[in-house]
Amino acid sequence: MEYIACFVSGGLAPGAALQALLEKEAVSLSSIDLCCGEEQQAVQTLTPTKKYSLVLAASSSPHSKDALVSIARAMAPGGRLYVYEGSLPVPATPGTIDAARVEALKHDLLLSGFTGAQTLDVTGPSASNSAVPTAWVFAQLPSWGLGASAKLSLKRPTAAAAAAGAWTLSGGGLEGEEHDELVDEDELLTAEDKKAAAGPAPDDCEVGQSGRKACKNCSCGRAEAEAKEAAGGGGGVKLSADMLETPQSACGNCYLGDAFRCASCPYRGLPAFQPGEKITLGASLLQADI
């Protein structure tokens, strides 16, 4: 069922405005909710339980943006609005309108949620009586309402789009929605970006392709342990009193602490130390845990 409303403010006689509406819409006067009074009062008298699909707003003065917003809230999605403002006394030329006011009205309608605002002609019987409007404009609400939602789906690219390296984002059925192409991220990379970053070449203390090996001039026991493993033995170099008195490390990692020492380093578990400096243990390390 289509609900129709006409609100009149500013003391304007509704006859000419209703006649102008009947020239554009085939409706019955008995089906129109007529609301008269001051602008905001007239808008507030619109039945809150109804969502109007057709509204005529007529006033002897320019409509405020607040009134247009209130009208939009009282209308159903896709609702049609006719705005009739002011009048010029005859013998004004039929069809005469205030161009500046019409442009301002279109701007206010857009900010109030209406789209497709257009100026209407005033050359019918409504313009040949006693007055013509200074602004006679039609606008419409979008077909979707407040809180509307739609699913978005990322579709596989077509053969042509795949060749161009682009994906398309579908609007999921939104009215008038077009497919948007998504740029392939690989196309944003330059030749320099695509070059794989070469890692630093492993030195004697680093891990090679075959795993960690003993350093050159190793003094931490890894070289001896590898020699024993190669000979079929096992184990590593044990920590001696001389190694505590005058610790040495050819690789330089033994001095730094366990985070930098080899798995078989004899100094593992001991604090960091300086080359040639006797390793001393703190009093807390000499106490039993239990």
C-alpha cells in the first residue's frame, strides 16, 4: 500500500501545490494525509507508524534542511518527494522560477539523503491560476534504507582478467554496482624488489650447509670432539683447572656467554669472561639448590 502525505507551512494555500502534484502523479486527494501548520509542527504531524512513498512539501518560504531531513526519515526507501516553494503573483511569466533558490534547494536535498533532484516545469493549469512557484523540484530517496547490507564476494578472475593480472570484487547484487579491479600486488614490485636478499656468507663460527663446524684454531673443544667422532669416539673436551685460570677462545664466542657458545663448549654454564682473565663464580652459584 502506498502512503501519501502533503504538509503545508508558512500560510500557503495548498490548492496550487496539490494541483501541481496531480499534474505529475495519478493519485486521489482522499488518499493524501494533509498536514498544515508551522514548518516543524507540520512535519511532526506526519503519522509515525507510516512510511510514506510519496510526499509533497509546500511552503511560502524556503524549507530548512532540518525539515527536509525529518521528511526523509518519514519516507520509505525509494520514496518520491515534490518540493513546492513560494509563489510569484500573476502577471509573472508562467514557468518563472528562482534559479539561485532551486540550486540551493537541490544542494540541501542531497545533504538530506535525496538523489536525482531535478527542476520541474510549471506550465500546466497550476501555473495559470493566480500564482506560480519560485521553486518546483522533484527528488527521490535511494532504494535501500538505513542499515541495509549486501554480501561482497571475491570472484575468481576471468581468463582475460587473469592474463592482465587483476582480480575483480563483486558488489554481490547491489543496484548499479560495478566490478572493481584489484591490482595484482606482484605488479607493484620492481626488479630490485624481486631480487632475493642474499644472506651473509657463513664464517668459521657460523652454520654452513652441513651444520655447525669447529672454528679455525678452535680452543673450545669442538675440533677435538669432531676428531673423536670421526674416529668413532664421542664426547667433548672437559673443563680443566688451567682453562679456568687462563681461559682462551680462538673463535671469540666463548667469552660472550652461553647464548654464543657451541653445544659442546667446555665453558657452557659459566658466566661471560675476558680473555686471559680467571673465571670466578659468584657466591650464589656455589650454594646448593636444596
